[in-house]
Amino acid sequence: MEISRRNFLAGVGGLVAVSHLPSLADDPSVFPERGRFERLMLAYQHVSAGAAAPFSILHISDTHLTEAYPDEADAEAKLKSRERRIRTFGGRQEEALRDSLAWAKQNVDYVLHTGDLIDWQSQANFDLVRKYYGEAMFGSMGNHEFYTYLPDEKITGLESFKERSWPLLKAAYPVDPRFHAQVVNGVDFICLDNVFGTVQPDQVEKFKAETKKGLPIVLCMHVPFHTDLIWRTSMQFWRGVNRKYRNAAIPDPSGDYKCQKEDPVTRDFIAYLKDERLLKAVLAGHLHITVQDRFSPTAMQYVIGGNFGFVGQEILFT
Ligand SMILES: [Fe+2]
């Protein structure tokens, strides 16, 4: 019998038990005639970066965990958010993450998560972050890592909005949520926070300091540095139904793309990156669609769709 989240919870009587949900990959009634991980929707990429030895990662993004304890602060509001957002993301997000990580354990060397691992801040969600964000998983923040969804919240999209969240995120995530770099087989993975589309001067400075190592670089962040193609594809998806494109025109930049064209620090950083020959790939999420485009002469940009839908990509680095 398939164990649904609802009857599993009813059976054991508490949210605490959610973390013990079986991965459906272990349930013989799921895809009984096919592979254990058949439910994962994986894309495959190859980045020729000049690694000291070949290795591979699972890149996932936008899991949007929606858990809350019945006895945590603001529980009533958080449980309401849980109910509402499960309707958006399907309620199988933790299973998707568990399947992804179980698959990764057997098939790749590292997991990279490019943000929106949680849908909003709650004690239960942060406990899941601590549980899953281990020594082999690293990554960047998403915009949802900064949200509470409490009734008085006013999301501004400004850097100042993030201030109240830094202590919480630093406590929950084992990496510096604003900027961190991790070298794997001679390839420098630089993860930075750009969740409102832009980067800040100190992050640019730190990035340029990293280049002094002379290693090939993979830039990892939540919001893609939009190209016309990625922008058009995103608009096509998010504008909803009955918006079939009848020509190939690029929609006017708005939102993140406009910010990236107009914010001087971000605009200059993107221009600099396009000339930075150490840059070998850009990995991002946020759009909930899988799309790729050339970013610079030396780097492709790979945007991965939402992990809440069991999506991920294996990237081989050589
Ligand atoms: Fe997301």
C-alpha cells in the first residue's frame, strides 16, 4: 500500500514523524516494474572545466519544504501557510528531496542546492535544513529562505529586508549564506546570494579575490543572470495560459532582468564575468523550469527546474 503523507501523519499522530517518512523510492508499490528512482526527472550535462579528476554533482533547486510544528512560535499562521503552500507544491517535496539525495548518494559525489530549499521560515523547516544540508551538500540561498509569510510581513525585495534573516540562516545552514566557495577536484564552486536579482559590492570583491587562486570557477546562485533566451523562456512559462508566442521577440526586461541591466554593481559584475575566462559554468534555479543558454565564451548557464516536482540534473565535470 502506498503511504500518503496524510494517512502516515494520521497514523502516527504528529508532525515530528514527517522526517521519518519513507522515501517512495523504497516503496515496492511505486514503479514496481521499473527502476527504483524512476520518479526522478533528471537531465544530464557535461562541463569541461579542467578538473584535476572527473567528478559529478546532482544540481537541485526549489524544493520548497512546507513544514511547521504545531507548538512552534506563530504556529497557527505557519500551519495555515503550510496548508496553502502544499496546494502550490504538491505536498511531496520532502519525498522528492529524499529521493534526490538517496539517488545522489549512489551516483554522484556532491549535491548542490541553489535555493528555496524551504518555502518560508519555520522551526520545522530549519530542522529539515539541518538534517539534509550535510557535508556533501552545499549551495546558495533562495528568496524564500528570507520569507516568514506571517501576516505583517512586507516583502520589499531590498537588501535591508534580508537583515532580520541573516542570524537565522547562519544558524541553520552550515555555509555562509551570503558567499562561500568550495573547491572540488580543482574546480572552485562559488555560491552567492542574489535572491532579489542583484549582487552587492562585497560579494564582487570576494569573487574577484577567489579568482586569484587561478582555478576554474562554477558560479552557483538562485536567480539566473538572465540572457534574452532565458528571459523569454521564463516569461513564456510564467505568463500563464493562452499566451502562445507568435514571434521570437524578446519581451521587455522587467523584474530581475531589469534589475540586472540597471543596477550598476550587478551590471558591471555580469559584464566582467563575461570576460572572465576562469568561469566555466553558471548554475541557477528560481524559475522552476529547466533551460540553458550560453552565458559567455567559456561558460554555459544551466537553470534547473523545481525539485518539488522531482527534478534535478547530474552534471559531469572533467
Ligand atoms: Fe522557487
